[in-house]
Amino acid sequence: MEHATREITAEPIQESGRRLAADAMAGRHHASPEADSTASFLLQELQRLGFQRREQASDLLAGPPASFAHHFSVSLHRIGRRTRLVLEIDGRSRTARVGEDYLPLLFALEGEVVGRAVTLDTRVADLDDSMRETLRERIVFAAPDTWDAGRDAAASIHAAARRLTELGAAAVVFTDVDKWKELATSAYPAHLPDDVDAALRSHRARELNLNAERVGLSRQASAWRLAPERTCPAVVVRPGWAPAPTARSQAAVAIDFVQEVSLGQNILVGLAGSQRPDEAVLLVAHHDQAGVSPTGEIFNGADDNASGVAALLEVARALRAVHGRMRRSVLVAFVGAELQGGQGSEALLRDLPLLVGPVDLRAALCLDAVGGAGRDALRVAGATDFPELGRFLDRRNERESLFAPAVFLQFVAPPETQRDSVPWRHKMTRDLLADAGIPSLLIHGEAMHVAPRRDEWGRVDVGKITSVARLLFRTTFDLVATDPLGALPAASSP
């Protein structure tokens, strides 16, 4: 065990991380050739490390350590022709043109809403349940001074829409928003800002094979990132379009999203246990990122999440070396389409019984953005939900176990109570696991609070990633190699 831990070193992490975060990977955006290249690279690396490539996932836990490519459907949306916004004031109708006068937020519900308009004159943060009667079934017009435009405008808009939904609003119209077309709304090829459209015609865009479809997907991914659940119909209008509604004003909002389907890839690794192969520990890291900006900037995603993927590759290699001593199984998942609303993780959980048969996931450990430079602590989300698993991890975080300085960890509250400090797509994977009754922890850093264009491999701390990989390996091995009945914390539900 000590030898296997020491064998986890910085050199292979440096090499694989640099490859994943290279410009040639073009930001590893879903539904792009580079996303396929990322999956191919992971499969080749696993084969080089001794994992046999399986054509049938059912063989993953039925023999020597193996890998498998799991393809799944990813749902995206486009604006349908029936989408419209109409404001009627004193019997006179004013119709907005989608893309020119307004854009819908991605998570508005389908369907048309017609109702009395009301102008919000109180900050959304100050609204309480006493406002339900005032807002119920109303179409609310909200200016920036009501939803904290001083911080990130897109995130503030989504947060305001969530709160107004909770208070019973039928729809929300956000007015007087500066640079309204640059927000992370559902921006699509026909509705891109003029400067973005011009950038797509540049020589740099042609070199990078950029087109309106890819840019639209990237902007849609940003909206997915900001809104963890759907809201009532919500739109953002260009400044000056919407006159102030009166007490008798009526409005109509219709949001028509047309679903599209593309394919994503998860890469699975199976290491079967010798005594209880139907009990497994799941290790997860997402391999996708946001692609290329309209101006040609590549969001390389070095910390987020080439760091987690590179660490997990080394953990898989180390586990293969001690495979013969494992009583339980280990499943390692490199998931895609995470920026599209955690759809890779969701597909994994949905399809796992069909892929590998009945398997009892007794614990899950997720890595995301674990290479941030500096002395900032990595956060461990989920330990308050599953304290026994948190203690199990913490006891192995010591120099004697890691043969290196312990990792600076901060145990935090569940993401649902830390919405501002824990990016929602992290919450997506861990909560999907927790909701399924699987004790689960997420180890993550602060990469989401750094501009994506600055997330280059030269900025990450490879030594920190190496220590995290050692910690994950020691924790996982002890979970699967010790007493089959007593080592793992009990699941909270069947």
C-alpha cells in the first residue's frame, strides 16, 4: 500500500493535465470534435495503463480491470417560432421581436402566460411570503435596482427569477439591462450580438472552425451553469423597449423551446472486488469545458477540470496495481456534458444498472478543480450530510498516509445552503448521488470564481493535485479493502 501511494507522482499528472488543457483540445466543449478527442485520449491512456477496452459494459466487473465508452443522449434547446412577448397598455398592444427586442432565459417553462402586469418596486432580496398575494399569477417587470445588478448580472437575474417563481409570479420581464445580449440567456445563432457575429467572420474564427452553432451552444452552456432549475417564463428586454405598465396593463409571455438531442460520452473504468463485487465505490470527475469564446479565446479548463481528470487517471492506475487486495469493486467515471446541466452524471446514474447489472454504490467521491495555486483550502461538500464518510476521508489526510504534507481541506455545508460559494454544477453531481441515497463527497476548489480564460495549465499547482490523488487513492482503497461489512458508511436510503 505504501509503495502504491508513493508511486502516485507529479510527472504523469503533469503530462496528462497539460494534454487535456492544451489549445488543441479547444476547450473540450460538448458536441465538438475536441470532446470526442478528449474521450479518445482517456481511453488510450487507460489502455496504456493496462485497462482492457470492453465492447460490452456488462464485462466491466466480470474480469480484469477494464474500460468502456458510455454514449448517452444530451438534451439541448432552441427557441421555437411560437416564442413571443406582448405588452398591452390601455388597450394598445406592443409586440417585441425575439433576438432584436428581447431574449428568453433558458430555464423558462414552455407555454403561454397572460396576466396582469405589475412593476416591482421592492428589492427581490427583501421580498417575503407576505408578497405572495401581490405577485401571484402576475407578470412582474423588474429593473436592475430590484435584483442587485452590482454583482454578476446573469447570476443575479437567474436568482431573482427563482425567488419570484417561489412567490408565485406567472412570468418575469427584466428591463433596462445594460449589454442585455451578452447575458447568459438562451442566445442562439440567429440572435447573437453584432460583435459576436462579426467575430465569427474573422480569420481567427475560421482557423478555429468557429461557427454560430458552436458559439450558441457555448453560451447556452453558460446559462445551464447559472440556473440549477427551471423557472417561470422569464425574458430580458432591450433598454427602452418596455414602457412602464399601469395598474390595468396586461402582458403575454410565450416561451417555446424546441428540444434537440446530441450524443455525449462518459468513460467508465471497472475494477472488480474479490469478495463483494456487487458493492462498489464510485469515483467521478467531469472532462468537459466551455470551448472557445466568440473572439477566439480558448477556455482550456486546466483547473476546471483537467486537474481532477489527471488526478483520477493516476488513482485508477494505482488501484489497478493493488487490485488483487480489493474486496469490493471500484467504478471510475470520467463524465461529459456536465456544463449542460450535469447530464453526463445523470445519464451515468440512470444507465448504470443496465450497463453493469445490479451494483450497490456504497460511497462516491467526486473531484473538480483541485489544482488551484496558492494556499486556499479545497472544500469538501457533503460531509455534513454524510459525516461518517467525511471522517473516513479526514483520517487519511495526514503526512503518514500520504507521504507528503496533508491537503488543506475545509468541510462545508451542503451546496443547497451554500449556493453562492459552491458552483451549481458541482452540486448537480453530488446531489444526484446523495438523492439516490449514496453517501457522497465533493472535493473542489475555487476555479469557478476565476475568469475561464485565465484557467491555463501553467497556473495550476501540480503538487496539490498529486496530494489529492494520493488522498483519494488511500481513502478508496481502505473503503474497498477492509472489512466488507463494517468499513463503509450505511446509505441513507435504499
